[in-house]
Amino acid sequence: MNVLCIMKDGFEELEAVGTIALLRRAGIDVDVCTSDANKVSGRFNLTLQPVKDLKEVDPTSYDALFLPGGPHYQTLESDAYIMEILSSYIHSNKVVAAICAAPTILGRAGYLKNKNYTCFTSMNEDFGGTYVDRYAVIDGNIITGRSAAAVIDFAFALIEKLLGKESCDKVKASIYY
């Protein structure tokens, strides 16, 4: 299993790094990609490098797409290529996971219509679905997380979706969850 994680400067470190660490602990390959440089910095100045150039990877070769939250959600949403990748995942029925501010990207694009979802509570708009006040919500192949506090539950929802309950339970046991 492999996951494409797309970030730009301003990502929320806890959401990105916590999720990536748990996915990798489960044996899932995660490629961190950006379209701006060979590094990407979070909202609290944690810099990840090297990261892959989004234009140099084949987005169709991944099993899932992961979008961390944070102020960068606006630059993700305004990037036509990233929105094209998101659309291809949705229309190919691949797993899409977004946490905190990032589910609003899905909502504004119409992908949360008639879906159960969560997001950073104050960013909830009328996306045509049902907002659920939980840390992580799975509806079909869309996984949403509420906030930085939800990272562990969100990552476990993604691990279980990709690898199954038994694999997820092993990772939970390994961190005494």
C-alpha cells in the first residue's frame, strides 16, 4: 500500500507528521509531495525535506490520497493540478483522507454531498452532507478528521481502511493505544 500526501507551506505539523508516522509504522509507504520546492514548511516552521516534486510522480500509482489540514488548504484548493488529482481519486473510487481544514476542500468541490463527514468545527459549511461531531468519520472511500486532536483516530481509520482491522489493531497495540 502507498499513500500520496500533498502539502504546501503552512500545513499543520501535528496532523501531517502524526498521520505519516502512524501510516509508516503500519508498513504503508507515504510519499510527501509538493509543487513548490524540494522542501515544505509547516505553520510552526517545521520543515520537511527532501520531499518529492508533485509533477514528477504518477498520482495514479497510489492507493490513497492524504491531505493534512492547516492554513495551506487555501493554496491546495487554488491549485488546479491538485484539484485534478483529487477529482481523479474521487471518480476512480480511491481512498481520500482529509483532516481539519482540508475536508472543506472536498466539501466546496461537492464531494461531501450526501456523505457523513467531519472537519474543523468552525469551518463547517453547508456541504450538502451530514456533519458528524466525531474525531474521524468514514463514508465509503472518504475519510475525514476533525482537528489536530483527532490525528490518532484519523490515522487509525485510514490504516484500517487500507490494511484491515487486524493490521490496525497491531499498530494500536504497538503504541499502547
